[in-house]
Amino acid sequence: MKKHLKNGIIKIKNYMDFFLSDSEILILEKSLLYLKMSELRTICLKLGIPNKEQKAKLIQKIVFYVKTEKVSLSPKMPEISKAKKSQSYPLEPKIYILYGRYKNDYATRDFLKKLVGNHFHFTAFGIDWINECWMEGKPPTYQEFAVFWQNEYERRKIKKAPAKKEWAYINFVQDYIKEYPEANRKKIMNAWKEEREKQLQYVKKTLQEYLSGITW
């Protein structure tokens, strides 16, 4: 297989020679979950993939490139979901939450506590919902977000949601404690570091074998 570098980006001259089986792709995807954001962004940079994304999306883009040698472009944020620079957006119930102006800061948290209650805290499910609304071109108001958050909070008290697959550390620790319930924190941390290093080395080996030119 012939490979070359062009403008610092790895290319494959003969794509027909580049192949990973479906099972190898799944293993690679699972291993990528263990990488840090800085490591994933480095891979994306080497492959010419935009790297200003969340962890799950970066992994999707890397896997897509490995499978197709094509860059998966992110959908554009609808203009209606974006804040206008010349306009102010005070923290009020009927004000829309807009991309470019919303912040997970103390002021926003304290305001949302007034709408929801003192039990409010920033959560991944809340941020995910806001992002989904933005991408659909339907930005929510703070009041709408408060209602959603409270309903989801109550639902999760009844049925706990599983950790996202990209939360590799949390998933690893949960599985490790199930298998070794007597393990102390030091043993768990050592086991995590060992597993993360093993997965990192697998990613390096796989990408260096199929995409020569990647350096770490």
C-alpha cells in the first residue's frame, strides 16, 4: 500500500489496498474511547479532520475516515440558534438559550436554581438536549429548559441512565468494581492506567500500520 503526506495530512494513494475488517473497526472504535481529547485531536489534525468537536463526534469522524478515507463534515449550526453579537440576552425565563452566548457559569446556575430548585446542577443530559434543540433550529427558553431538566431529573431518579460509552473511565471503574468488589482506590487507578495505556498503544499501532506518517 502506498501512502504519502501532503501538506502534513496523511493520504492513501490506493484506497483499495486499505482495509480493516468490521471487527477490527469495532476494536479500534472501542480503543479510541480510552484516549484523551488532546490525543484524539492530534489524530484528527494528522488526518485533516476538523477537531473542534466533542469526544464522541471526534471518534465518529476518525472511524468514518478509516472506513472511507473521507472527511465527515459536521452539520452547520442554524442561524436561528446563534446569538447576535450586538444583542444582549439577560437571564430571564422567556429569553432564548442561544449558541455563542449560553454559559455554564455561576450566574447561569444560580438563575436556573431559581427556576428549578436548589437541586439543579449542570448535567450532560441537559447540555445534550440544548445542543439537539440548537441543531434542530428550535432554541429553547430558560423556562423550557428548566421544565425539561426537572422532568428528566425525576425520570432518572426512577431509572438511572447508563454512562455514555465515551465515558471510558466511569465505565471501566464500574465494571472493575463489579469484578473486584474488594479493590481499593489505588488498585483501581493502577488498573485503569494500565488498560488506558494498552488501548492507546493499540490505536497507535493500528494507525501507524495503515496510515504511515502519523507520529506521536
